Amino acid sequence: MNIYGLIGYPLGHSFSKKYFTEKFELIGIADNNAYELFELADIQAFPELIKNQPELKGLNVTIPHKQAIMPFLDCLDASAEKVGAVNVIKIGEGGKLIGYNSDYYGFKLSLEEFIPANTSLKALVLGYGGAAKAVIAALEDLSIPYKIVSRTKSADTLGYEDLVSEIHNYQLIINSSPVGTYPKADQCPDIPYEKLTTEHYLYDLVYNPVQTLFLQKGEAQGAKTHNGLKMLHLQAEKAWEIWNS
């Protein structure tokens, strides 16, 4: 049996098990392939997981371990080195653990489909975790200027309190934080929604719920909106490609 899985904490919101289970059934390999959820509150438990799961062939990595996992791996693919975070692990010959990043791939392709071609946008990136690093790498490759918005303000970031006077200067607003994820779907990033216009594009990496409060409030102001589901599908297919390459 080939086992694939997801590590993170908590995992109640994850779509991965359903997605890959249905994929295995669709392509006719469900008899000898399975996808499991491995909740790890502490990343220090990772080596024990690997030891206890000899049939593991690959893992996805989610919050809060996309950066914390890196010291436990044998090497990093160029994609993970570029982003500075890992969301896919391939278990190769002799149990070698190789880290990749498919978030970058999924975000970049889905963003290119969402925003108009040949347009000059400036972006705000809400949050600064592992997912934000993939977003930033994609924005840099697309030559989209950006500013990070963080609860902890620094010389290189904006604070949320700055957005009242700054938000009109940025047309693309990307929520890379988990704020608004089920079951806390009544929450949203603390931005001045009343200052959004029809010129704004809101991209939420959250996919559960499909229409987050962040996106609802943006739509109410006439902004264009996009959730994280397409990115999720793209990065999942990239992970499958990595595991089977």
C-alpha cells in the first residue's frame, strides 16, 4: 500500500483527504493507494511519524509547519529554496526526504487567471507565514510591487492601522493568513472595507468557506473576488506530479 498524507495542526478544515481519495478512485488506484491526515501539534513528532509509517511515499505540509519542517528534511528542491517554505515532501530512495513548494505554482497560475493581463497593480499581502512566502515569490516573478501587512509593524511592513490612509494605493489585496477559515468563518482581516472600490481585486487563500467574510465584504463594495480553491487544486496536482516523478 502506498500511503500519502497531510501534516499540520489542526486539520479539521482540510480538503486534501477527500480530494486525493476521490482522485485515487477516479484513476483506478484506490486499492493500493490511500491518503491520511496526520495531525502534528508539535513538529518534533515528525521523525516518529516517519519511523512509524514505512509505506509513506509523500506528504503535504500545512499550517503551522511549512517553515518549521525544513530542518527535518534531507534536501530542498529549488522551488522550496526560492520560497523559503515547504508544502510538499517526497520520500525518495532510502527514505530520503525532499522538500518542495507547490503553493507558489498554484498561486501564480490562479492569480494570472484572475487579474487582467498587462495591467499595473500594486499588492498588499496580509500575513507573513509560510503561505505568504509563496505569494511573495510569485508576485516578484510577475513584477507586481507589494507591501506586507503585519500585526507587528516594521520598517519593511505596514501595520493594519496604516491601511486607512494607504489602501487606495494598492489594487490587489491578498489574504495569506488563516483568518476566516472554518470554523471561525465569522472573522476577517482587519482592513477598512468601506474604502474598497470596483478597482480592487481581493484574493483569499482560504477556501473553506468558499465565500469568506473577507470576500463578502469586498463584493459588497464592488471589488472583484477570488478564493483559494483553484490554487488548492493546482498545487495538489503539482504535488501528485512531484510524488510520481
